[in-house]
Amino acid sequence: MAFKYFGKWGVEDVSVKDLGIQKYIRLELSAPVMRSGGRHSKKQFGKAELSVVERLINKIMRSGPGSRKLGGKVIRGAGACGKKNKAYNTVRRSFEIIEQKAKKNPVQVLVNAIQNAAPREETTRISYGGITYHLAVDSAPQRRLDIALKNIAGGAFAASFKSKKPIEECLAEELIMAASYDMKSFSIARKEETERIARGAR
């Protein structure tokens, strides 16, 4: 029997069109549960072996509590820091909302959102002769995926902060907007800003 996320959504028809990050977006699980227990951290680039849905769950789990600054906004007391079950249920409920609203496989919507929100170019600081300046560089595929997931999770929490909407609804809306390249999406706006700064530093 083919594996299905949360017992509902399969990945047989899910496609990844971005060749740059194609091999880093893992769709199927090596184990029947999405609880790797940090085993991937024992080797370099081990997180590439995690499924993309579990990586989203881990980003949700790491997005709070406490205060932190994200994209110019201070987010306080949001998240499920260390609470894997809470993050798991948040993603599961957001997938159900996506299926109702978009009438699509939520895993495909997540993959499309990641492809659209992953920056292709960013800047790095170069120091030469006591002078520091910014230089445009290509983003590594693994980093592109990390940044996209971080901004998707951050955008969901930014939308839910001081809002009556539950986090799962905000996450579903963020994924749907990012998948359709809507500029109202936090992750798409951050990607555009990063690439604009990089173009100016060429």
C-alpha cells in the first residue's frame, strides 16, 4: 500500500518542477512515521533525508515561544517550541483546510509554495582592506529550501499574532498564497526583497 501523509494524501501525482531543489525535496518517508528524533543531525546534510512535510512540522515547532524579530515584525508567544505533537496537528489541520479551499492535494500545494518562496540569489558580506561591502551570490539548494520553509512558518505566525484566526488557518492561507505567487504572502514578499537586494549588489 502506498504511503499517505496523515493517512489521507499520497505523493504519487506530486511533481517538483524546480530542478535546482528537486533532489532536496523528499516526498516519501523511509519510516512510516514523521518522527525522526533528530537522527539526521548526526551527519552533514542529513536533514535532506527528511520528508518535506516533517521539515515543515519542525519549522512550526521551532517558531516560538518567546519574542523574536522576523521580517521587521516582533512575534511574541507564538509557536509550539518543543511540542512536536502540537506542530504535527497544526500541519494536519492546515492540510485539511487547503484541501477544502484549494481543492488540490495539500502536499502539491506545499511543494509549489516552497518552489515559489525559495530565493535564487542573496547577498554575503565581503571584507577587503578594512572595507566591508555586500556581494550577490547564488543560494545553495539546501539553503533555498531552508529559507522557504522558515519564511512560510514565520509568515503563518506573523498572520496569527494579534488575530482571531487559528495558526492552522493562517498556515493554510500562507501556503495557498505562496503556491499561487501572491505578493500578499509573507514568504513571497521576503523572497522578492532578498532577490531585489541581491540584484543591487551585483
